[in-house]
Amino acid sequence: MDSKLSPTPLRILVIDDEANIRMTLSMCLEADGHRVVAHGNIHDAMEEVARQVFDLVFLDLRLGMDNGMDFLPRLTAESPWAKVVVITAFASIETAVEAMRRGAIDYLPKPFEPAQVQLVTQKVAERRQLELKVEALKNALGSLDAEADFPTDTPAMQAAIDLGRQVATTRAAVLISGEPGTGKGRLARAIHAWSNRAEGPFAVVNCQQSVDALEAELFGISPEHAPAQAGGRAAFCDGGTLVLDEIGRTPQRLQSKLLRLIDEHEYERVDESTPRAVDVRIVATTSADLGRAVEGGTFRQDLMLALNVVEIQIPTLRNRPDDIPLLAERYLAFFGRERQRPAAEISTDAMHVLQKHSWPGNTRELRNVIERAVLLCDGDTIGVRHLPPNLLNSAPSFTIGDLVSLDEIEKMHILKVVESTRSLRRAAAVLEIDSGTLCRRMKRYEGEDGLQAEPPAA
């Protein structure tokens, strides 16, 4: 079997009210290298689903007084990634059909043999690996992403994109830094698409997970302990690109292994001592300050240096004010086509609100705001009433050095002082201006924002 299409270790949840079934099924699955959690009731199972993601769920249809069939839609809604296999001692064609209709992918009648469990589990593992392959081949970015070509009029953003194109054809490790929602993952995927590895596999690993889960996902499980399983994402991305998302959250125990993967292009599977060579290009993203993490002792300095051959910093949306109308119009056209809505435009007042917002969620937040507006708009113009209330009621938030005018900084400071004091007289004293001047400023701000809120008593 091709190693790139062979199964991966699965995260499996067993829900059965019979203790011996839970124990037997868990032992059988763990013998094949899977990570198994077992519960005897729906309440505990749902708490487990809320805590972690599962690839496969074995669900008994009779759970004491509860009906597993009724639980199926809720389970698939809460964990859409998981494949559900129904198990029951009361098998019938009608029950199987109904289970499939409610979201199950397979049906296992009791009593079952270990070989039957292994067969259905291997089918799910192979399907899981093929899903990863499909994900890696989605490089036709223009049809999938409104920002595929990185529309921008901001020099700092243009410089980041140009640097990404420049380093894409090399093997050098790349570190992409920026606040959440700025588009780090989008640029990482673009670097892969621009590279000579574009036809190879591509995968993203979230480093913000437990050390055991991350190690298994990255490096795979030893065949000695999981005979039906293959390597992890490192092996899968041989000849392609592996993105380490939020690299700063990597558990310290694994940081030396990541350093080896980057520097020596080799790794070892879990519980295996044989080194395996791999040709994988590493792109890492971070919203954390790795320099501070090194100073705090939570991140290895040599790993930071290995990752930081080329660092690309993505500016925040509040530092890209000229891009807000450009991106808003792009999202508007994208979601209009996606929902087969007639062409719309954004009103001058609504665009003014968008441009005044500080966008703590960056382009991701703007995208969500426009998608919401398209859903709510029943005409051909997006107005202020289609925007979320928080955009209308909150003052913009800036920090020193952001690309905003002195007037905006002054306004923000005055509004925050007024909000923090009990009276305009006290606020004026703090600001070292007279009360009359402060009253006039507040009235002007209310007119600019369209707000009717009363200022604190003088």
C-alpha cells in the first residue's frame, strides 16, 4: 500500500452501557494503535465530545433508558468530523437504514468478532487519509477564497506577499507572524502553491494540542504497536509542504523533535527508534511573540532560529485602513455569488462604520461581518442596519504607532477617560481641559458616531 494513502491512528470514542463491551472493544482498538476513550452513557460522552475531537465513534443503540438512535443527530452536529458506527444486539434492516439516515456511516451487529471491528476501523482510517489528501490538493485558491490573490493597497502587506513569492521556490523554513485573523494560513498555502512543490501534498498541523496527540499526528505510530497504521503528517507531506500552525504553542517535549525534522529532515515514529528521512518543506505560523517565549523559557532558542530563516510579518487590518473598502467589496461579491444573490453595494454610511472599526479579529472578522450583512440584506444595498451592533456601539481601539490620525487617537483617549470617570468635570480635570471644551467635544463625537447616549453628569 502507498505510504501516503495508508491509514493513520484514529481518535475513537466508544459509547456502550456494557462494561465488558467497552473493555473488549477498547483493547481491540488500542492493540491496533488507536487512541480510545470509552463511556457508558450519553451525558459523559457529550462532555468528552466537547473536550476533544474524534475521528470515529462506536455508538450502542440501547444505553440504559436512553436511545442511541435519538442521540445520533446531536452527536453528528456537535462533532461533524467524526464517523459514527452503530453497534447493537437488536439488528434489523430497518434499524440499519434509519441509522444511516440519521448520520451513521456503518452498522455492526452484536456479537461481533475482532476482525469485523478491524475491518470497519481500517475503512474509516483509509477514508480519513483520503480526506487529508483531498484537503492537500485544494490549491485552486481562486475558486475557494475571496482573497486568493491578496488584494491590497498597503505597502507593508505588499512587501509581505512579495517576500512570500521570493522565498517560495527555496527549501528554507519560513516563519509567518501576525495577529489571529490576519491571513497567516492563507499566505502559507500560497507559498506552497507558488513553489515547485505545488503538485505535492500539503497539510496543516495545529501545534496547540497535547504532547501525545501532536506527536502521533506529526510522526505517526510504530507499526509494531499499530500494524494497520501508517506514518503521520510528516510522512504524508513527503515532497510537499507541512504547515505548523501556532508553533509557539508546541509542548516543550516535542520541540527537539521538530528541530530535528527541520535541520536534519528526519524523524522517528512514536515508540520506534529507526530514523526516517523525509523531504518536507516547513512553514510555521505564530500569533505569539517567540522572542518572549524564548526569554520565558517555554520555547527553544535554537528552534526559533531554525524556523526564522525567513520571517514574514503580516500587518493588522487596523494598520491597513486603505484595504478595508477593497476587501469589503471583494467579500461582498464573493458571498453574493456563493448565495446566488443579486449584486449589491455598501452604503456610504455603512462603509464609514467599517472604516472606523478597529477590527481586533482582522480580515477574518471583516469577512464574517460582510457574510452576515449579505444574509440579512433583502435589497441591493448593505446599510448600517445590516452591521453587527458591536460595530456601532464600540469606540475604536488603537495603540501608539498604529496608522491612524492624531484626531482618532485623541478621540479614543477622551472617550476612555470619560468612560472611566464619574463626571465630565473630573474627566476635564484629568485631561487638563475646561469642561466647556469637553462638552463640545462629546457632542461632536456623538454626531460623528450617530449615537444618542448621554455623557456622564457634569
